[in-house]
Amino acid sequence: MDYLREIESKTAHDHHHHNHSNEKMKIRSPRRVYVPGPVIVGAGPSGLAAAACLKQRGVPSIVLERSNCIASLWQLKTYDRLRLHLPKQFCELPLMSFPQEFATYPTKQQFVHYLEEYAKRFEIRPLFGEAVASAEFDRSVGFWRVKSVGVKEGEETEFVCRWLVVATGENAEAVVPEIEGREEFEGPIVHTSSYKNGGVFGGKRVLVVGCGNSGMEVCLDLCNNNASPSLVVRDTVHVLPQEMLGKSTFGLSMWLLKWLPMNLVDRFLLVASRIFLGDTARLGLDRPCLGPLELKNLSGKTPVLDIGTLAKIKSGDIKVCPSIQRLTRYTVEFVNGSKENFDAIILATGYKSNVPSWLKESEMFSEKDGLPRRPFPNGWKGEYGLYAVGFTKRGLLGASIDARRIAEDIERCWKADAKHLAAFTRSLSPQS
Ligand SMILES: Cc1cc2nc3c(=O)[nH]c(=O)nc-3n(C[C@H](O)[C@H](O)[C@H](O)COP(=O)(O)OP(=O)(O)OC[C@H]3O[C@@H](n4cnc5c(N)ncnc54)[C@H](O)[C@@H]3O)c2cc1C
């Protein structure tokens, strides 16, 4: 068992204490920790779901998280008024329901509370402040080497494990587009990940770039805080009502898909949207050629679920603008040649995966977008004990499906290993 020597086996439980022989032998190399079960990178909803499903099947894991809390996207990078966009029954993690008293669309605070209770219930205690900087499969020993850097002290640790679960999310890093003249612009330019509420923008002219769910909602929030928002719409977009006659559009679509083909459900959604919202193209929001579900299925582009922004566009409280050409000190010049003064710019330009920056592997994950190459439902499993949870472009529902599959798969190997180990131990005992 050469690898045991190589690894200088330590368990996850004693990793806080420095091992003397380790220190003597390798003064400058990183601390090395042998993890008997899987290492999960990321303590967002996906990482927690995977850890819980594994725990339930008797497989211990450790979770590495770069920030200082669980669900850092939700706790640190989202705006105050955020609620789940989908009804709660579509956002539950495996093995634990939302409390009954939660609203149909739980608030961000409720969702974070649920996740904290979830972590408690399954005794998930992530190692916080550990940013994974690289992970590579070491063929010579058949293990993953996962290197993390302590965010506080800069101390390096190498975790050695057989299974690696990537749970760093589709939203790990903010996408910030290059805009000509950016340095010249005098006002603040902030990404939605640092926008909390419109309070500080009262009375100001604010340009919001990007018309996804976040951009639309930030505009609404700015209106409610007496700012004057304008919305840059570069692309075509499907806007659907969040609810139709008291039923959630998402739920209704899921139900219809049980009986009808996708293109018919799309047609229904478009007719219904026309009835409830009117012709969005007349407001400057052209619809894509493909229907909302087909587009989501093919490209992952999520339709906007309207929660009141459209009415503000209709009333003229929110202005729709074309793409930005360039910025000067106080002015934004648009591609159609028009110019307008603004006090601040908010970039609702989305997020991207950071997997290519740390995972030394290119078969399972695309280096281009950091997402699994194989589409849903097949993107969760790679080679050599590599797994992905939460990269399905299907939100929390997709993450839950991944988490269950991963736990089932790892449990199988875990049990087989345990059997071998038991047989091996028996063969060593004097009675045998
Ligand atoms: C504004 C907003 C609203 C949303 N609303 C909904 C909704 O209503 N319903 C829905 O289903 N989905 C929604 N989503 C999608 C959302 O991304 C998922 O619901 C969910 O947060 C995904 O969980 P995750 O664990 O995969 O990723 P994340 O929540 O992003 O968690 C990933 C974690 O990994 C950590 N991490 C990243 N890189 C490293 C590294 N190198 N080392 C260590 N740790 C690392 C991050 O700090 C983070 O804590 C929303 C997203 C946004 C931005």
C-alpha cells in the first residue's frame, strides 16, 4: 500500500493540529490532510445538499468554503428585497421541507435560515475561509489532491481524497463587461452583487445594465426608492408573469409539460403572457424566436418572471435604452447616438463559474464556460471520482437531483471499499 506512505495518512478530524513528523519532514510544503470520504468544494445550497445526502447514506464528507458562512451568494451578494423566484416547493433541498409558515416565495432571510437549519440537522460543519486554488487527480496514487489557501493566514493545505464534488456554483464570480470610457465616468459603477437596496440612490438617475431577473428587480427597487432608473436592454428577452390567475407560471409549465410537448406549452405561455402583460416588444423588450422553455432548454437562458417592473416601464417610470457605446464624465452615449446624463451605473450582468481557474481537468468541465460539457441530466459525473452538483441551469431543483445521484453513486464505492477493508483486516487477524 504505497499510497498510504505517500499520503502520510491523517484523518479529516485531526487536521486542525499539526502533525509533528509532517512538520519535521516537510517544513515548507503545505499541510496535508487525508480525507477518507469525499471533499466537497463550496458550501452553497448545492454543497450542503450533497453533504446531507451523503451523510444520510453513512458517508462522511468535508466541505471547503472560501467565505466565512454558508450560502455566501445569498448572504453576502444579494439585495435586501430578494425572494426566491420560484414557489417554495420547487426550491427545497433533499430530505428537509420548508417550514409551513414560510411564504410561497420565501424571503432571502427565510431561505438562509432554512439552510442554516439544514446544515445543523445534518451536522454539516464546513471549513470556512478555505479557498480552493487547485485540484488535480494524481494518477500515480489514484487520489485527488485539493489545495486550498486559508483566506486569513494564507496557509496552504492539501486535502487528499478519492472523491471530489465540485459545488462552487454557476454564480461564483461576477461578470463585469468592459465599457469604453469606464475610468472617465465620475459616478459609482457597481455590480448587482454589491447592491443592497435603492436607499442611497434616492433622487438619482441610475442606469441598470442587463435585463435578467436581477436587472428588472433592481429597477423596481430603485423606483420604489424614488430614484429614476433606466434599463439597458441589449438582447431579446422573454418576460412572463410570475403568476397566472393565482397559479405560479413555473408550476403551471411543469404541470403542462407532463401532458403536452414543449413547443405547445411555449405557445400557451406566450399567448397567456400577451393577455396578462401585453406586447412587450412595444416596450422595447423583443422576444427571442424560440419559446421560453425551448430557449431555456437549449441555452440555459432563464425567462424573466415579472413582479411589477413591466408596469413601471409602461408608466414611464423606467426607461428602456439600447446598448452603451461609451462613457464620459457624466454622460452615457448609446449605440443609437443618443446621450444622457447619469449619476450611477449598476451592472446586472450576471455571474460565471470559476471552475477552470482551479480544477486541473478539461474532460468533464468546459474550459470556456466552466460548466459540465454533458447536458442535463448527465453532467453530474466525471472520471476518477469527480462529481458536479448545481451546474444544471435548473436552480435548486437541479442541484437536488444531482446531490441525490452523487450520494447514491459514492455510497456504492464507499461500501465496496469498506467490505475490502474488512476482509483485509480479517485476513491480518491471528485467528484467520
Ligand atoms: C439573485 C439570485 C436569485 C436566485 N433565485 C433563485 C431561485 O429563486 N430559485 C432557484 O432555484 N435558484 C435561484 N438562483 C440560482 C442560485 O444560483 C441557486 O439557487 C443557488 O444559490 C445555487 O447554489 P450553489 O450552491 O450551486 O451555488 P452558490 O450558492 O453560488 O454556492 C457556491 C459556494 O461555493 C463557494 N466557492 C466558490 N469558489 C470556491 C473555491 N474556489 N473554494 C471554496 N469555495 C468556493 C462560494 O463562496 C459559494 O458559497 C438565484 C441566483 C441569484 C444570483
